[in-house]
Amino acid sequence: MRFGKPVGKSDKLFYLSLMPFAALILATFTLIFIALVKESIPIFLKEGPRFILSATWAPSERSPSEEFYGVLAPIIGTLITSGVAIVIALPVALALTVFLEEFIPPNIKGVLSGLVDVMAGLPTVLYGLWGAYVLAPFLKTYVLATLHKGLSWLPLFSCTPATPYTLLTAGVLLSIMVTPFLTSLTREAYELVPYTYREAALSLGLTRSEYITLLLSLIRPAVTAASLLSLGRAVGETIAVSMTVGNSFALTTCLLSPGYTVSSLIANQFSNAGFYRYMTSALYGAGLALLLTGLGLNLVGLKIMSEWRSGLHG
């Protein structure tokens, strides 16, 4: 429940006591943003738009003037892996939501809901280890080769899967990682549908499938918002993606080839950046692009969610 402005003295004191914590969060974000902008200025002054539009990553130890860094390939890789993750995770999250809310007893529901929450809180390095040593070999043997054999006429599956560490592997692992988060958001939206709507649907004699379809249609904007928020979360995943994406600096749209993401680029190259004049600035610039992308997705998702809640109860 959202309360209005504080009216009593105790309310005002409580309100004022919360302000420093809100200000601290805002100040921290502002400082991070300023640091990213400040440190990325040299690479933008040197390369301009080519930094975003080029897929060449060429450090040079001979002369700083020969260095050139373009992050188009990691940006494309980030969009591909995150997109694959949402395409896979969304139907799974919706199915889990309906199953948990409509088909199982409350005692079992509590156990399964707890397991979903546990999965959401697992360290990403555990997902990375499992993805690298279990998921990737499984996909290489049973999925990647099959997709190439049957769908090689499609550009997405045209390249031969020479390694288990590919854009598709990272996308599948990301989908497993974001499914608990996406499920939590869709379940929250599903539970927020007023009982008057539910009672009206049942009074019309709808079947269970028609009833569930109606409720899902009511939360469609919330599902869109949840997908955007989950996409923003997938964009920033680092360790697990670095261990499964292949880390190949090549501009490709084939899901069966290794690639790079912005987060994995930063994680893998930062230790070497001090040896070059402009690489550190390039990594900060990549981080700034990642921050703006995630911020934009989250702001749009939160706006859609807020408008849906207001309309639902207004």
C-alpha cells in the first residue's frame, strides 16, 4: 500500500529519518555515472562514433595512436544473448506462474516458491560452473549440432558449432538465471488482479483454461514490464556469461558461434588495460553504454508496471 504525505509529527520524523538512505542511494548512483562519463571521455574524443559503430578491438604496445577500440561486437553479443534468454524464460515463467497459482495445493506451493527464490539468490559463479561443465557439453552434443543440421539455411544457425561455448549456450544459461526473477514479477502481477475480476469471470461460467487466459490478458502490460526488467538484469550478467559465451571478438549473428558481451569484455580485459593508453577508457566507455542500456530498460519497465498498477486499482 502506498501512503500519502506525512501528516503528524511522528510521521514527519520517520519520513525525515528515511531521507538520508534515499539520498545515499541517489548519490552513489550519481558518483558511479560521473566516474564512467569522466573516464570514458578520452576514448570518445579519440574515436568518436566509431567506438560504438566499429567491431575492431586492436590494442597496440608500440604507440597509443595506433590503438583502436570498437565495441559493436560485444554490444550485438549482449543483445543476442539477452534476447535469447527472454525468449526462452518468458513462456517458462508464465507456465510456472499459472502452475503455482492455480494447480497445486498451498503447502506444496510454498515449497516450490521457496525453491524458485533460492534459485534467484544462487551466486552467478555456480551457474557459470554448471553451465561450462554440464550445460555446454550437453547442448553441443544434443542441441547445437541438431539445429545446424536441420536449420542451417537460416542465418541464425548457419555456422558449424565447433565449440560448446556459443552465444546460444550463454543465452540458454541466462534464461535459466533470469527465470526465477521473471517468475516472481509475473506471480506478483497475477496475484494483484482484484478478486472482483476473478469472481466475475467465474460467474460467467468460464472454463479453467478460459479463466486463466483472461487473467493473463489482464496482466499483459505487467508481463511486458517484467520482461524489460528481466532483460535489463540479463544485460549485466558477467561471470556466468564469460564462462559460456566463448569470448571471441567477432561480429556475428549466428547463435552457434562463440561471441562476446560487454560485461564479459570488461571482466576479461580489465586486468590488461593498464598496459595500454586507451584501453581503460574504452572499458569505461563500454561500461557506460551498459549502464545506459540497463537504466533505460529498467525505467521503461518500471513506468509500464506503475501505470498498469494505477489502472488496475484506479
